[in-house]
Amino acid sequence: MEHIYIAITGTSHYFGTSFLKPGQTVLLVKDPDNLHDAEAIKAVLPPVGKIGYVANSTHTVPKGCRSAGRIYDSFDWHISGVIRFIVKDLVIVELAEGDPESELFHQSERRSFPFIKGEGFL
């Protein structure tokens, strides 16, 4: 299995990164209504909401990561990923295989938000 990494940028425009930690699961959702980028993919952390966007510029995509444009057509509407590293305002996420409704997604959410009861946030 090939490991595919992306970077979440723009976190300072939302909630920052202080509450994020490696192992948390994020949902990456296509944002076709985005006026600035036709291949925009927003990063959502349930129940917090949007935390940034997948980097899609030569200035924001770190070496070893794929851009939003490179992964945009590889999934239908959304895909999940697991936070692996946080460096200042940049979050490196490894894409997860399969459906975000999978047990991996729910296990990660239970670890990330143990105070919330229920099976999921979708």
C-alpha cells in the first residue's frame, strides 16, 4: 500500500492548530462552490467544522505531499485521513483507504473526542 500525504493549510483563518494532535481523523470534502479554486478540498474535523483546505499551490504544498489537484479526481465526494504531523500552522495528513464511515474513522473519533457519546458525526 502506498502512503499518500497531503497538507492542510489556512488553519490560522479558522481555529489554528493548538487543539489538533496526531492520530485524529479529518474528513476531506470537495468544495465545488469555492470561488478561488476549482479543485478546492476543505478539511473538516467533526464536530468542530472546517479547519482549513488541502494545499493546492506550488508555494503551499510541501515536498512529499500531493496537492488538492492531484487527489481531486481520486475520490467521489469525500475521503478521510489521519493527522500524522503538525508543524506550526501546517498539518500533514495521511489519506485513509476506504469509506470514512469505516470503523477506523469511528475509532479515531472516539479517541479524539471521548466526551461525546455516539457512533459518529456524519
